[in-house]
Amino acid sequence: MPRPPIYNGFLHLTPNHHSHGYWRTDEGRIQLGYKDLDPYIDVVRTLERGRFDSLFIADVVGVYDLEYGDGTGTIRAGSQFPENDPAAIVSALGYVTEHLGLAITSNIIQDHPFSFARKLSSLDHYTHGRVGWNIVTSYLSNGFRNFGHNGITSHDERYEWAQEYLDVTYKLWEHSWEDGAVVADAASGTLFDPDKIHTIDHVGPRYKVQGPHIVEPSPQRTPVLFQAGNSTAGREFAVRNAEVTFLPSVTPEAARKDVRELQEQARAAGRAPGSLKTLVQLSTVIGSTEEEARRKQQHLHDNIDFDGLIGFYSGGSGIDFTSIDPETPLTELRDRVALGDHVRSIFRAIVDADLGRGRELTWREYLLEHALLPGRFAGTPEQIADHVQGWVEAGVDGFNVVPITTLGWWGEWVDHVVPVLQARGLAQTEYAEGTLRQKLFGQGDRLPVTHHGRALGLAPALT
């Protein structure tokens, strides 16, 4: 019997994840606690009470609209700015939970693969095998300049860079230490067997790493690998590397097509069935009645900071949206050359979904219907469960649950929606034992043998 859908609690360590400016409201001011530890302790305990699979911490390393206008739109609104480091909080969150997975975002520009592999192995030890990594190639020019680059690297080149980055970490995690390298034999005085510990001697276009890995193998060796990308290069990267990938689909009909195409690619690449999970974003306003949910949704929309929102989309897409006529068809924005170097999938997914319904959105309509990501669906717990069922029937494996406020909102979902989902078999009632990978896939703590990361060869032994 297949397991129930996967649920990630999705947030940033920032004043506003996607509810731009909502901190100004009475209920939104709780987000001002983003820089304190205690509110996140409450989040993970609530998520574990609701049997969520993971806390998924998104991240960026730059300011979204630094190149547009005077560069202060998202800073003024606190739109994914400031942004604390997700890795800094994982040990604390792991200490107060037992089962919840803890997935962090780290992109290829912000950390050398040797030090990053060391960090993730350490965190996987300290959480007893519950760490995941969201692999991102970064889409903010300011982020690249923060790490010494003149500007953003081209789209496809970023994925080539990411593949070498991952290959270095695979060699460290999967191949530097053989099974049985940890001996701990007091009689012979051997703690580690040097014949089973190897340098990796990687030499590539961007990295030269000798090794060996300086941390002994953690429970999962390689953390569970999350990734999003719907361009041609992004999908190729996903079927080679990802274990969980995020679809840009905005309707179940679009998701059915996206899932089918992705799984066909995965099979052609030799991936084992079920080894690549697909998630979509799920963003709801919850009401005891539909009328209450709609009222709360309108309150959210009425309190969005649109300057912050437009700055956020400008930085994320590479287009200065402040200069775009609101009545411009979205198909025109989709086809603009500037999109090619940044996030290509967002508009494609929206356009495909709406053209399939016989309509074409303008930029203004897009902002009103789709850019206001939190609260895209408003309804009662029963209606939300119906909504979830539609996605599951389309073939998706689970959801990134996007809150209205990153802090304080989760109890409403866990107390009111989770029981309805559980009663319908749409959410797990108990955790499986084992590591995060074991919990998600039901077999083994390590990457499958068919995965690219397991296929890389061993380097010579140290002796």
C-alpha cells in the first residue's frame, strides 16, 4: 500500500516569506520574532504533533530588487530580507524533535563543497539521520556579487556548475569511507582502518579537492536531496540527482502532465521506480465556514505590500516589473529573453494552466491570482481535503505547505486540517522508524544503488 502524501512545512528565517508586508497586521506581527529561536522550537514541535514529514527551510543570499529602481522595495517591506542562515538552527531543532526531517537550502555559490559536505554530515549525525538538502543554483545577481562574481552565471552553466559541486560531495559522502572503516578495536589500537578511507582526488573545471572526507559516514551518508527546476537543464539535473523535486504546476491538470513527463525522463535515465518524489505547493486560508475563509483571504490580499511583491518578482525573474504595463499578457512576459537567464518555469506553468482553461492572463491578473502565494485556496478543512485529494489523484507525491505567517500559523493547520486529512488516509497518523530517507521511501538509509551518486568510482586508498 502506498504511503500517504508527503508534507513539508515550508518557511524562511525571515520576516516575510511570501506574505509581503503582512507583518503590519495584528496577526502578522508575530513574524517579527523571526530572529529568535523559541518561535521555531514551537514550529517544529507543532509540525511533529501534526506528523509532518519535514520542516523545509528556504533561503536566499541576496536582495531581490537591488537592481531595480532604488533597490529598497523589498528591504523596506522586509520581503525575504533579512535572511538568517538555516544551517545555524538545525541542531537546536533536531534536539527538541524525534522524527521530523530538517531540510535546509544551500546554493552552490555560498559554500565550498568540501566544507559543505562536512557541515551536512555533522548535522546528519547530530539529528540521527534526519537532514535534507535543497540544492539551488541561485537566481539573484546580488547573491553572485556577494560571493565575488561580477554577475549571475548563465542558466545552463549554473547547472553544469551544480553537477560538479554535487559530484564532489558524492565522492566525499559515498566513496571516501568504505563500510567497515570504523573499527574501534582497543586491542589493536585501531580506531579507523586507513585501508578503507580514501582520498577522492577530484580535479574539475571549478574544484580541486583531495580529501578524504573529514567526518565519518553519517546515518544517511548523503542527505535526502531536494531540488526544484522545470527548464530543460533543470529537469535533466533533477532526474540525475534529486530524490524529491518541486513542480511549478498550479493546477492538478498541469501536474498530471508534469509528473508523467518527469517520470518518463527518470525511467529513461535508469532511475528505480518511486525513487523520485514530486511535490507541489499547497497554500490555504482555513475557515470554519467557506464564508469565513473567503473573508480571511480578502484580509490577506488587502494587506499585501504590492511594492514589496513587485520587487520580489523583479529580482526573482530578472525583469524590472515596475516598468511593465499591468495589462501586458503573461504570454509576452513568458517569451521575453530576460527570462532565459533566471527562473523560466514560473510563467510557463501559469500560462500553460490558464491557456488550457481557454483564457490568457494579464500581468495584473497574474499578481492578483497567483503572485499572492499564501492563501491561494480558501476553504473549510473538508474543502481543503477535497483540494488535496484532487492533487493526489493527479499523481503528485506530496506538498510544500506554505503558511500565511511563518510563525504562529501552524497550529491552525495541525488542529483543524490534519485530522480531516488523516481520517481520509491523506496524511500519516504515525511516523515510520529510521532516517528521513527511510521514512520517505520505505527502504534503506542510503541513496539507491541506481543513483548517480553511488555510481562514481572510488579513489585509491590512503596507504
